[in-house]
Amino acid sequence: MALDKEALYGQFLASFQRREKLADLATRKALNLPVEDDVNITTTHNGMQLRHLVGIALMVLLSGTLGGGLTALLGSLGHNASGILPPAAATPSDSAPVGAAVPPAQPQQFKVTFYGEDGQPIEVQQK
């Protein structure tokens, strides 16, 4: 039985082409490049759409009572419907006067250990 060299070469060539195509696809995906037969569709949505309005309506309905849902909705839109006031700003009398002496900070002590290239600790004489 003789070897059919042309058939073997055809199988080798097909296998080589599949490997090259797979390597090219993996490279393009890794670098986030478009694939040859890929269709890249990008859309931009600005403003409120029907799906946003439906979502808001469902949140209002699922939040319990209509009053509670309306309060939550108005609060999320930036209105102060709940009557909660922001904290008052600090008055100058609450803070220290300009140029006042600041108390000194408490001293802290740390233990520092140095290690040599061999991983053994290096002894350091403290003053």
C-alpha cells in the first residue's frame, strides 16, 4: 500500500490553515479588534426612553403604597419631598480661631526590623 502524498499534504494544509485562523481569532479577541466577518454595531441612547419610563412605573407600583413610591421617586429625582433638611454649615464660632496654637501630636514608637539578602534579621543598635 503506497502513501498518497497529495492527500496527506491536503490534510496537513487544511489543519495548518485552521490553526492559523484560530490563532488570528484569539489574537483579535485578546486585543479587542474587530473580527473579519464580525459586524460591529454601536448605538447611543440619549434621554429617557420607553423602557426607562416602564421601569420607573414598576418601581412606583412595587414600592408598596403610591405615596411611599411617589416620595421615593421624587427623592431620587432630586426634590426634597420628604422634608429632610441638609446639615447646617459650621459657623465660625464652632471652629478654632485663625492663628490659634495647635496642641502637639503625641509621639509614636515603632519597631523596625531590617533583613539581609539571606533573609536573616540585621541587628541595629538603638541610640
